[in-house]
Amino acid sequence: MRNMTVPRLLAVLTMVVLLCGAVAVPASAEGPAVDTPQPQAVPVGPPPAPGGMIRGGEKAIEGTSLEDLLLEKGVITMDDWIRIKAEEERKVSERAVVAEFTGSPRWYERLTMFGYGMFRYNRLGQPNGQLRTYHDVSVGDAASGAQPGFFFRRIRWVVTGQVSDHVAFFLQPDLASQISGNTHAVSLRDAYGNFYFDKNKEYRVRVGLQRVPCSFDNWQASRVRMAIDRADATNSCAPSERDMGISFMWTPKIAQHRYKQMLDYMYGPGDYGVVNIMVDNAEGNNVAEANDDKRLSLRLSWPFELPGGRLMEAGMNVNRGQKRINFGTAAAGRTLFSFNESGNTQARDMRDERLNFYVYYPPQPWGFIAEYVTGRGPRRDGDGRVRYSHLYGGYVQGHYQWKYSDTGLANFYTR
């Protein structure tokens, strides 16, 4: 070694260090090193394909995320993967559990737009107007105020958003209303904002043009209702189902999830509160307040989960208020022409008070709706005079849903 030069000595030392680094080091001081087996994934099939849809249109959890890659490499087990995905889906569901609202940390994902249209042809009714419904312009003839021929029954376009954790809005115009004989006119159907008091969205106040708590038929939107239009007996409490007012709603978390499930898959109306207290003008949709009286309404409802996971909803609606009744809105001699009790056409304020009960069993695949209303209010008799008298009525609807393929279904109902 004494004849070895310094560079050669450095080279030898470097070689020794490299050789030492290549020697296996024991796992512990108590025994030799052993190979520790890595957790292996259970081969139960690939994760869900990306781009799928869940819960009636919400964006599904992507199948190409980090946990999917870890599962493919065998770093996590299938049980770990299922647990992670379930937690992600729970968070997605909680953000969108309020019907028709979607929340997201990204502002551009907080706004949602959707719509639908209904095209009809009417050649129904006798010239004397014997067949007529006051809530559907596609029934009857022109002499009784109906719309003949081809026409759009509805063209709705909705813009909604969860702009923050506590504030949401809903805006829905109708592009095919019939106003003063003009068809396909634009009118406002919904325009309200929600303020949520808590992070679970159990307590909220709704302000603006909104649905009135008076019947189950009023809650079901036209895009989710099987029946072509609503029943006159239960729908006559609020023309166009809406009015200007303010309401307070309470819905516990479990009820939110059940309402959402029925809305997405079972033609449910959505979450309008287990308890809903509303004060409104009682004048009708897009009609200015005509007196100093207000209508007070109360809704009590609960979505039940039956054995086997089947859902149903039962509840009641009660309201009381004054509304301005206008007479003589059509030419004399026609069916729509009305008088007050004195026989003239002077407008009059009349009290309207109703109590409504309902049961809704969604199509699973069989189902039904039963609804009944009783009370006192303005009623038009056969002589054309509107009198304050006893009101009652209702309907029973049976329905069946046939899923004939993975992507198609057909609905049948009778009312």
C-alpha cells in the first residue's frame, strides 16, 4: 500500500463504499431480512367506467382517479377502494341533496340550466263548450277559451345555482303562456332565492315567486308528473300553483336524501320541506296584490322508507286567506262569463280556506296517488254566479312503470 498513489487509493475506497451499499441490510437486529408481502387487490372486476352518470344527471365520480390507479397497481385493496368511493359519493350527494340545486367549490359548476317543452294538438269539445277545464287550454274549444289546433303547452327554461354555502336561486320563465288571448307569450313561473341557516341545509327561508302549499298536485312539476295536467279539485286553490311570498322550511338530513331519491328515480316532487310555513298575496301567478289580506299556508309531510327499501310520502296542506275575484272576464253568453251573488260583475274579496290530505306511493313498479281536499271558498254554480260555499273533491291515480331495457322505460297511469 505504501507504493500506491493518492488517486489509486481514492479509487479503491470508492469501490469499497459501493460494494457495501449493495449488501442487503437486515430488517431488524433480531433476525435476517424477509420479504414483506404487499396487499393485493381482490380480482372482482374493473372500477366503474369514467364519464358515467349518477343520481339523475349529476356528474359521476370519475373512474380514472388516483385511487383507481392505486387499485390497479395493487397498493390498496378493493375494500379500501369501495370505502374511498363511498365517501366521495356521499360528499357529492350532500352537495346536491337539495332538489334541483348543485353546489361546487368552482363557481362555474354552481350554475345549472335545463328545460323542456310540450307540443300538443287540440280538436276536442263541443261548440257549446260543455267540455272545459279552467286550468288546461288544450281541453275544449275556442268558444270556451281553449286553444285549438297545434300549439305549445309549455316551453320552460330553468337557470338555477348554489352560489354559496348559504345562498341559492331558481329562475324559470315560460315561453309559451296564454295571456289575454295571446299565445306563446313569455311569463314568469318561478323566481326565488333560498337562504340556508346551517351547513346541513335543514333550515331555510325562500323569498319570491314560488309554489303555494295547498296540494300534492301543486308540488309535482310538469316535467316529472305522469298525468298530462293537474286535477281541478286540488289545483283550484292557487292559479298556476304559485304566488309571491315568503316561506320557512325545515327538512332533516334523512328526509333530504329520501326526497332526492324520489325526485331522481320515482317522479317525486322534490324537497319542499317536512314543515313549510308560507305567507303570500293569494292573488295568483303574476297578479299584483289587490287587498291588504294575506294567505297563510302550512305543509306537513314525511317520506317513509318501507321494508325492502321502498319509499312513500304522506302529508297534509292547510291554507286560509282572502283573494280578489274578478267577474265578467268573457263576452256575455259564454261559459266563462261569471257574476257575483248580487248578479253584477263588480269584483269582490272572498275568503278561501282548505284542508288537503295526500298519500304518494311511487311506481316501484306499481304505485298510486290519493288526494282529497275539503273547505270553503268561492265556487261557480251552474247559473254563472260565484258563491261562497262548501268545497270538496279529490282523485285517485294508479300507475305502473315498465322498464323494458337498461335505458328505456314506459309509464302507464289512470286517474
